[in-house]
Amino acid sequence: MNDSSWGAPAGSGRGGPDQGPAPAGPAHDRQQAAQTRPMPIVPDVPAGGFQDGHGRGAARPSGPLFRDETPHEHPQEPMSSPTPPQPPRQKKSAGRDLGAAIGVGVGLGAVIIASLFIWKPAFVGVIAVAVVVGLWELTSRLQERKAIKAPLVPLAVGGAAMVVAGYVRGPEGAWVAMALTALAVLVWRMTEPPEGYLKDVTAGVFAAFYVPFLATFVALLLTADDGPRRVLTFLILTVVSDTGAYAVGWRFGKHKLAPRISPGKTREGLVGAVTFAMAAGALCMEFMIDEGAWWQGLILGLAVAASATLGDLGESMIKRDLGIKDMGTLLPGHGGIMDRLDSLLPTAPVVWLLLALFVGTA
């Protein structure tokens, strides 16, 4: 048998061929080498690579180092990073105290309905009170957030007079009262230093137009023979439009309508507002308005949905500029009076005009 060792071949040791066989080394025959897996060398690989027992180059073993070790298994470095735990999915929230909002809404509705059908002048008084409170909220926020001092006294007196004049003297009376209110704002502000005069009177004239003048069209609706039903139609369509937008947008809303102005409003909500308002308009025109037709109600509902949405976005723009969420805290679950008038104010002249075109003003 031709044995081999880690060093020289047999018979070639230091003592020559007569000094006996070479000491036994870690040699193995071919059968044993085939059955036994060589232990890999853990230290750095020499420049010549691995060598077998005969001094020949050998490939580095690619299997596991030990029998119970799994390839590519390193406790300190897992193969893939674990998936981070997902936070629990939260349900959508209405963002307000829904119970308080419903209670306040029902209470306001009862006062409006009672005054509307029992005695018309009482409802005019309700409009005037809402106008004065709305002006107080608006001017207070302007002064707090922007240091704009729109004079409240001439605005409140002129605003209430504007509503009464519209009910008693019609559109001409409303325009005259509006002009006199603007003049009163200009004169009243002259009693203070001139610094900031322009911005104060500009804000005052804007407030006079935005709140009492637009509210006067509700009083104009009331002057017709079926005035209470016209006002009720106006209120129903506006509330239905807002409710449809909220319900559909909350459930299905995904695409923002105007994210820079009001992130909560969606295009799906606008579709809901239009659909609900057109259906309600057809019913109201058919069954509540004298000589009204259902197709007129479809047009009226579409116009109400558009004006109510624009009015809501308009007040949202004002509140964003002022850096506030609500105009006031007078109505639990709703905010302030102005937060309820935002969609009603621009809708009132739209409803008055369309009803005047469809069935007249008498």
C-alpha cells in the first residue's frame, strides 16, 4: 500500500530508507476520505487556498460548519426583518359630540317651526337674533386673531333693521338698509384713531353683506302667501344637502374635494349632497309649493347643493385664515351660530330667486 503523510513520502525521512517506517500521520485511504467530511479551516485562508492531505489545492467547503447547523442561519442576523406590528385600525369619528349636536338641532328646529307657522313676525325676530349673534362671533374672531376692529354696534343695529326692512318693504327696503348700515360703519369708526381705519371699515362692510344682507332673503321668502312653506323648503333642502354630503362622504369618501380649504370634504360627499337635495327638492316642489312642479325641484335641489357647498367652503376659508376651527362655542356639538349659518346664508338668495322665477313672489 502506498501511504502518504502531511510531509514527505514513505522511506524518505531524515534517517533514510533504513531507519524504519515513517511515523503514522493523519492519512486516510480513499474510502475513508469519501465517507468522512473534512473539518473546514476557520482561520483566514492562505494565499494558495485550501490543500488536501497530498498538498493539492482543494475547494473551500460550502456546506454548514457543523452537523446541526443550518445553512444561512444566523441568530444575530435573521434572513428577513420581521414585519413591524400594525397599529389597530381605528373607526371613523364624526369629530363632534353627536348626541349634543342632535339635541341642539332638534331644539332649534322646534323653535323655528313653532315661530314660522304660528306667527310670522316671531320668525323675523328669530332671524334678527341669529344675525346679531353671528355678527358678534365674526367681529370677535376678527379682533382676536387679526386685530381688525369692525364696529359691532352699527353692524348689529343695521343688521337687525335690514332683516325687518326686507320683510316689511321687500328687496328695496333691504338695499336701503344695507347702504345705511355701511355708511354707519364708516362714520362710527371715525371716532377712533386713523390707524387701521381702512381694514376695519372694509371688514365691517363685508360683515354687513355676509351676514344680515344675505339673511334678509329668508325674510323675503316669508312675505309670500305660502311663505312659511317656502322657508321650510329652503331649510329642508339645505339640511338635506349637508346631511347627504356628510353621510356619503363619511362612508364612501376617498377623493378630497378641496384639501387646502376643507380636508374633510370629498367628491363623493358632493355627489351625495346633490343626490339627496335633488330628491328632496322634487318632493318639496311637488307637495309643498303652490303651482310647483317636480322637475323644478330637481333644478332647485341642484342649485342648493352647489350654493350650500360653496358657502361651507367659504366659511372654512375664513376660519383657516383666522386659524380657528369654530367661530364660537354657543351651540354644543355645532360650534357657534356662524358655523350653522355658513351654508344657509348663500343659499337663501338662490332659493328666493329660483322660486320667484318658477312660481312668482306673491
